[in-house]
Amino acid sequence: MKVELVRDLSNAFGPSGFEEDVVRVIAKYTKDYSITHDAMLNTYIKRPKDKGKNIVVQLDAHLDECGFMVQSICDDGTLSIVTLGGFHPTNLPAHTVLVRNRKGELHRGIIAAKPVHFMTEQERISQQVVVENLRVDVGTTSREETERTFSIAPGDPIVPEVIFDYNEHTGVCFGKAFDNRVGCACIIDTMDKVFTGGAEPQVVTVVGAFAAQEEVGMRGAKVTAQVVKPDLAIVFEGSPADDFFVAPLQAQGQMKKGAQIRLFDKSYISNIAFVEVAEKVAKELQIPIQKAVRRGGSTNAGVISLTEKAVPTLVIGVPSRYVHSHYNYCALSDLEAASNLATAVIKALDEDTVRHILRQDVLG
């Protein structure tokens, strides 16, 4: 896994509905593939001379990150905002963001928080944070100045301002948007490993599908699944790490403990036959894995698995700390484990295995 790939994907500006910079980064790292995208910016990669085998495996990850949109410009020059994705309001005040205007220019702002000096005693103890009351301060004093100086207008997108860093001593990545730029990196790394030296999977065609607008309702995957028409799918996700919030023996998404196989969430129940294949190859190749049963959350698997005749879907997560906030950590070793697991699963897909996963042997 190239750290530079993870870096460029993390740094890319790409909230839901504004994913074009992320698509450009993907194009930079997939020059050996055929790449296309649709009007929604869902993006597809495959081998240029793919032989078109009958069984299609879709590799999925979503392009977008949680962000904001300018709702209006207030009289004092600050910006009223709406969220694009599931930020918790208490994570937002006093952090910096980048606002992109229609010219493509980026302007720094601060999510305004009332200084402690001006708070009442009650506000200091129990101030409630609601998005409707938050403002982004871009350093101006009037609406006219904000519009004239920065050309900012309602509808302009906003993302957290965070620069990626990798610590060679700890093997840990720091940055934004690990949900789900780490998944995008895993698609590219997996396909590179599957096709190393001109190799071809035994019985399957592999298509990488990068979906737009997952954070606002898994919208892109509804399109990609119709376009790709997969028989099987592997969904990569930057999953929330729970290692600081759950007792060690109950934690199911620990950093540096390997790839996470998701068995259940609010949108999806895993195909146990597909999971068994993943467990088998992980054991054979000593790929570290951990398994998760989530009480909440969802991924594109919830949409892809319900496409047409039903699609067995394997969800592989990279445990990432503090997703849906400005700053994230993840371990490069977990990224490697995720793409290594997906590669091994694809290479293990022979006719009998595919038939078993598709439940074609249930009646004998």
C-alpha cells in the first residue's frame, strides 16, 4: 500500500456531491486501467482488455467525505451551514474548515464558538450545540465583504481543514476523510495485487466502483450496482474504531489488529458462506482479521446486496479512530490487511466456491 496514495486521497476535497477532486486522484493512480465516470461522478475502473467472464465481482468504496454546504450568508459576514453527512454537533465548534467557491478557490474559515468570556454560568456548564446555530467565520465583517472578497455563495461546499501525515515510527496515518478514502485506496491496491504481472482471476471479472454520496444515503451505490450488475461484491469501509470505548475483549474494531469483517449492521446481514471463504484464506495466509456485529451504522452493502437477484456482499473494514470528525487515525498495517484479504478472496473464487456463495448448492 502506497502511503502517497492514502495521503492524496485523504487530502482531496470531496464532500457529498462534490467528489471531482477525489476522482482526479483516482485517475492519477489508475493509469493502467480503463476509467469512466457518470454524471453523478460514480467512477469505475477495470482492466482495459478484460475478458468479460460470466461472474462479476464489484469492489466498492465511497468517494465522499462528511462536509458542509453554505446555507446562507449572514449580515455580519458569517456563513450559516447545513451538514453533508453525519457530524455530531459537539465535534464541530472552534475547528477550521475550507470553503470552496464556484471559481474553485479555497478560503479558510473557523466554525464559530462563543468564547468562554461571553458565556453565562449556565452556558459554561451545559451549552447545547446545534448545527442551525453554528456559523463559519471567514474573517470578514459584513455580508457584502464576504461576497465581494471571497465570492462565496449559498450552495458552496465546505470540508474540514486537515493535512495528512504518516508516522514511520508508529505506522499510523493521520488525516481527514478516512471514511472512506481508505476504502478507495484499498480498491486500487487490491486490483493492483490481483493483476500483478498480468495475472487473471480464475473465473471472475473484477470491477472497481467508487460511489458518490454515500454519507447522505448510499445514493451512489444505487447507481453503481445497476451499472456493474455484480454477482458478488466486496465493500471496503473506513469503520469506526472502538478500541478506546469498549473493553478490550469486547472491542471489534481495534487499530493494528487487522482487517475487520462486518457480520451485521442496520442495513445488512452478511452472507455466511462468503465470510467463511474470507476466514479460510485469512487463516491460510496469516492475514489478521477481527469480526464485528454492529448495533448501528450502515455501508453501501445495504444497497448492493439488494440489487436485482441479490448480491452476496463481504464488508471489509479498516478500523479508523474518530471518523465523522475532523481528525482520524488508522494503521497502515490494517490497510494492508484489508487489501490482502480482498486479494486472497478473489484469487480463491473458483466455480465451486462461487456456486456455494451464491447458495446454488442448498438443495443439492
